Amino acid sequence: MLFGQEMQIDGDSDVYVLHPNIKSYALKDVGFQVSNAGNYTLERSVDPTSPYNKNQMLKITIAKDLSGFKMATTNASGNRRLNIFKGPHAEGNVEQYHFILQNLMDREILKKK
């Protein structure tokens, strides 16, 4: 999957774009890791009961030149996309998902379109 200018998670009505003031140090401050290819990656559990329960994950990858990004909710291994807005744990998972994204918006990494 190529990096895009705007992303929307399956089931979410909001569309996100990279904030125009994005800085690489802010990415590192919130926990992004630099991959072997130089891109910034963040993986966070959307389970509200434990950040260590990785059944459902939010994965965000930002291009090394900060020109685009990818964002998806996946299973623990990352090989299958999930819709966290459906299912028995949807309410808590969506609340945690929005908490993570709000932090990224507060830090001028992402913004709603």
C-alpha cells in the first residue's frame, strides 16, 4: 500500500490528514519508531482494558520525508484489517482509538479533514 495524503479507518466517518506543522521530533516524542526504511511507525492497542492486549491494533506509518501516511486497524499480527466499530467490544475500542488519535492531533501530527 502506498502512502496517501488522507486516510480513513474502516467504519470511521472521520478522514485524517497529516498536520501541516508535523515535525519528526514530535513523532518520536509520542512513540513512533524509525523503521529500517526510515519511515516512522506507531502501533497501539485499542483495547481499553490493557495497552498490552494486542488483539486489535491501530497501526500508523508516516513516510520518512513526512509527505504521506498509512493508517489501519488490524489484528495482532497486522495481516488482517479489522473494523473496530463493530463487534462486542466496539464501544471501548472506539473510545481508545479516539483517545490515541486525539493525542496525535494535539501534538500536530494528524488533523481531521
